[in-house]
Amino acid sequence: MVRVLIVDDEEDLLNLVSAIFRSEGFEVLTANSGEAALEILESEHVDLILLDVMMPGMDGWTVASEIKNRGLAIGTPIAMLTVKSMTPAYFYKDEVEGITDYINKPFSNDQLISRVRSILDESEKIKGIKEVLHDISPGFGAEYAEVVRAERLYENLKKSMELSLSRRDKGTEEYNMIKDAFDYCQLLLLRIREKKEGFERLVEENKEV
């Protein structure tokens, strides 16, 4: 059974999201603060972390950073729950490197489950490739997983910024700021995909040996 850790300080939303996942057959762990989430991850294995961004005390970004710094839940996808669209300000955060996806509130039950299943399916699909790459060279498997995570995240960031650009007047300072981040995102995606394709070629070549 897939285990999901849901972290949100709003009790009503925490209960609602938990009920949605339980109705779909997931095992659910909950935490109403970043500190509680870290304590759970010290002793429990989970397959996915849903992490609210705006929480008192330790916010979602800090929690994601602490998970990485403490070596907790290594390789576990982290999806941020946020009422705000991802902006260039988020794009340049160091902490963004630790997350797999972000999900905007409000969301429908179907949207939430669909997004989460997509993340989990992707995580499952790359397991075989990771194992082959690890056999070729220790560390390649983890690098490939990081590339896949980054591709998903930056593709969603690109879509979000593309939508933001369509709602801004060309030539304004805000438009230019978003456009610069959008262009940089496209460049990053190009590099990420080239690296991903390189790893996948290695896997194919290994099959032929």
C-alpha cells in the first residue's frame, strides 16, 4: 500500500485531503507542522510527501530544506501545496531543487489524485533505469532520478510562467522579469533533457552488450 505523508497546519484541509487519499486506498500519515513532519520522517518510510507552503513557524520551503539536509526520505517525491502560483521568485529559490512538483490550491479531488498518481507512476517507471545505471556506475542512478525530478518541476514552472506572461503587458518591468526567468527555464530544460537522453542511451547500449 502506498504511504503518503500530508503536512498542513489547517486541520480542516488536513482532514479533507486525508479522507480523499484514504478513499482511494492510500495509507495516510499526517502532520500539522513542519517539526511534526520531520519527527515522523525520522522513523517512518513514506512514498510521497505533500507539503503545505504557508505554515507558521517552519514553512514548507524550510521543511523541504531540512528533509534534504538531514538525509531524510531520500529519493521520496515532495509535492508542495500552495495557494500561490509559482513565480520567478520561487524559481530562483535554492529550496526548489528539493521538490518534485507543486499543486495549486484549491483543487478538486480528481485533480489532486491524478497529479499524485502521475508523480508516483513516474517514480515507479524510473526504478528499473536507476538500477541499470547504478550497475554501470555508482551514482548514475541517483543522478538520473534527479534529472527526471528537475524535468518535471521545470516543465511545470515553465507552464506557470507562460500563463503569467499571457496576463501581463509586454514591456513592463514585471513582464520582463518573468520573461527572463522563462527564457532561463527553457535553457535549463534543454540541458536537463540532453542529460536525461544521455543516461537513457547508456541504458540502451547496456542492453545490447
